[in-house]
Amino acid sequence: MPTEHSGWRDQDVDIELARLALAVLHMRSPHLEIPAGNVESAPASVHTGSNRALQGSMASSPVPTAAPMPEAVSGAEIEQYGSSFTELVVSDARRTTGRLIVITGPSGVGKGTLLAKLRYHHPDLGYSISATTRSSRAGEVHGQHYFFVSREEFLQMREAGELLEWAEYTGNFYGTPLQPVQQKIEQGEDIVLEIELIGARQVAQSWPDALKIFIQPPSLAELEHRIRDRAQDDEASIKKRLVQAEVELAAAEEFDCVVTNDNLDRALTELESIVFPTT
């Protein structure tokens, strides 16, 4: 940035740039509490953006953050300070919002077990509890594993636009309540959805930035063995699940990443590297 811009001193420009950045951050993330004082007390990305030439003078310049944030920042003001301001705001938006992570795979593939182990190692990873019209299984708790609701209640939620996604699977409805997901992501929390293929496709349309992961079995025969081994379904349900599994496996290429659950520990390591990359 030049030392003078429209007759302003360099320090004045830095102060105004910080003021505008904080204003937009406040509008985009109103939950952030930015204390009054120097720009050092603002979110880190305000003074660690790609334009590092600004850091020294901004960090030492008092910013009038005690005053109420402006209700709007004009496009002319943003353009006046060029790409540096835009990069600072975009950087903070990426840092202060969480991620939506979608995990899908055929019934019996072990995605629930993988996700439980992943969350055990990463307890800060949020999980969205789905609503369903199916009956609870042995050991399942309402509000912990699922929200078990009637068919009428589920349809009311769907018609009211209260679901991020929903699907009918083997005669039962499943869906993700929208409001809890939005709130947690806006607060910076990463949220995982364990959902069916139809729901994952809906999320891909409404939330294109979501990370989509598909869990597949080593073979269809192995999947059938796992479904039968858990002894939770009658023969008719098993056949329905296997037919649906073939449809789901054919859609694996629609996802960002595919993990083969041939060995639980190996699959967990691969899933962990996808959700929490080291680079």
C-alpha cells in the first residue's frame, strides 16, 4: 500500500482499513466479541493476512473498536483499499466458521463405528443428531443416537423447512434438523453428518463447500456378511439394504474422498487424515 492515498497519511489508512475490516467481520460473524483497544485484540486473521506489509503499523495503531460497528460498509470504501482488505476479510471468514462434513455409505459398512472412533480421538468434532421415523433399536437413546419422531411430526418438520436434508430409506424417514447445524458452524464448530445418499446429494446442492466422504466395503459379499452378522434386520430388510447398497456404491465417484473399510484401524487412519489433514 502506498504511503499516501487520497491525501491520507499511511497510519490513517491503516486505521481506516482496520476499522472497515472489523466492521465487515462483525456483520459476517456477529457472535465474535471484539474488545476495545488495539488491533492486536481483534481476531488473529485481521493482522495475519497475506498483505504482511501492513502488520507492523496496524498492530501499533489504536483502532476505535469501542464505538458501535457501522451498519454497512459501501463497495466504494472496500474498493478504495483494494485486494488487501478483501483478503483480510475472506481470511477471517474462513477461520471463524466451521466446516460441514458429510459421511455416507451403505448400511452395514461400519460408518457409524468409524465416526464414533474418530470423535473419540477428536472430541471437539461436532455431530448432528438426525431425526427418524424408524423404531429405536436396543441400546439407542432418544436425543443421543436419533430423535425418534412420528411420521406426522417428521412431515411437519419437512414442510416447515426445518430440515437440511431428508430421505426415505427402507420405508422410514431420516433427516437432519437445519437450525442446530447452522448455529454450530457459525460459531466455528466442525459438524459431521452421517446420512444417506439422497440426503448427501441434497447437501451437495445446498451446501457446496461441504466435505463429502464415502465409506465403502471391500465387496458386496462382505457387506452382506456384516449385515447378517449384526442380526438387527429380518430377511426382507436385508434384501432391501443390499439392493440399495448396489445403488449407493455406484455413486461413490460423486464424493470428494472414498475410504474402503476393509480394516477398521486402517480405515480410521485414512478417514482421520482426510478430516484433519496435516498440511
